Amino acid sequence: MRYRVMAALVSAMMLTAVTGCKKEIEITEKPILNYTAPAEGEEIVVIHVRDRGDVKIRLFPELLPEACENFTTHAKNGYYDELIFHRVIEGFMIQGGDPKGDGTGGESCWGGKFNGGVTEQLIHVPGALAYANSAGPATDGSQFYIVTGDKTDAETLKYYEEVYDQDPRVTYDINFTKEAEELYIQNGGAPHLDGGYTVFGQVIDGLDIVFEISQVPVNGSSKPKEAVYIDSITVESYDGSTIRWYKSDYGIQ
């Protein structure tokens, strides 16, 4: 278990190299909103993955308006068309949105980086959509990832809290609310990323496609050996269709 935890921490730090003094992020008992349905007619985004199908995602502009505006603007402008998922780690996440295709490119719709923000009401459960960054949420750009994540337990969550309290590279203290703890234990995810990355959406259908991509063969840099293309990302109105949030909805163990 300790080996898996440390491997996950290494994967987290590959997404970003964070430096500086720690600061407290106040954790309240506000409800987790990942698993709340969009209203009929509300805007959602749909990632059209070549030869695999559609991944439908609810956004949360009421919590993180700039994060959502950046993503939908890029989508409407065709920024994500023909890009690849350039980094895939089974049991962790799939990452795309880089026009260079190697993890070094991309910018916000306003140019450069921006601060997408963090809210404790959106966490890294499977299907969570978030921005990859270079040094915390203030350095969000165009690159994004969707969480897959292995199952966890209370002991591991406590260990994450202790490790992050002692790690000088991390600029925030992480503590899990009771609800977040229960969701991670039940569903898995990437709890070690909470507080340092902008989660701004949740897959409502197509999680099986995300997990299918997460299992493709990769090279030593975690890049798929055979490219997985995003044909386009569209902004659409939610039509009230059935929502499938959980791995169990698809028979995923």
C-alpha cells in the first residue's frame, strides 16, 4: 500500500513542480458537488474521441466561472480539434489539450496562464475534469486531465494528509472532509491532487471510454504508442438523458 501511495505522489509531482511556503486552504463542510446533475438545457461539453465515442461532461461555472469559460471558449474556437491525449497513466488519469502534443505547450483563451481557482466542493473522484498546471492553479492553461484513479482507504487518505503537511514542495495543507473521505473510499480517485489543481467538471456519460483510453499501451514517457485523437470538443445543451457517473454503471471494477 505504501508503495502505491508513493507512486501516486510521484505521478502527482510529474504534473507540476510546486515550490514556496505553505498556505492553509480552509476546508469547510460544504457539500461535494461532483455528483450533481445538470439542469435540462444547461451547457455541457462533449469530447468526441476518434473511433471510440463521446465523453459528456458537466461543468460548474457557478463555482469556477473563468475555468469553465476558458474551456468552452477553446472548444468553440476549435482549439482542441485534432489534438491527442499525450499522457496516459493507468490507475491515475488521461491528459490532453496540448497543441504541441508533448506536455510543454498550450495557453489560456486569453493568452498565457490564468488562475482557474480551487473549490473544496469539487474533488478528484473518477471522471473529474481538471487543468494540469506547472506551479499551482494560477498557472492553468489549456491542458486538462480526466481522473480514473484506483480505490483507496482511510489509512491511505490520512497518509496523504501527513505527507503533504511535511512536503516542502507543496504550497497547501490538505485535509479531507468526511463526505470527501467516503466518496474516495467508495469510488477511488486521485485525492492527493486536491487543493492544488482546478477541478471544474465531471463526466456524466462516457466514463468507460476514459477508462478504455487509460489502458492503452504507452511508452516510457507515458505517451500512447498509438495516438488517441480528440476529433473535437463541442458545447451542447443537456437533453435530460440518463447520467452514468460511477464505474459500476459500466461494469468497471
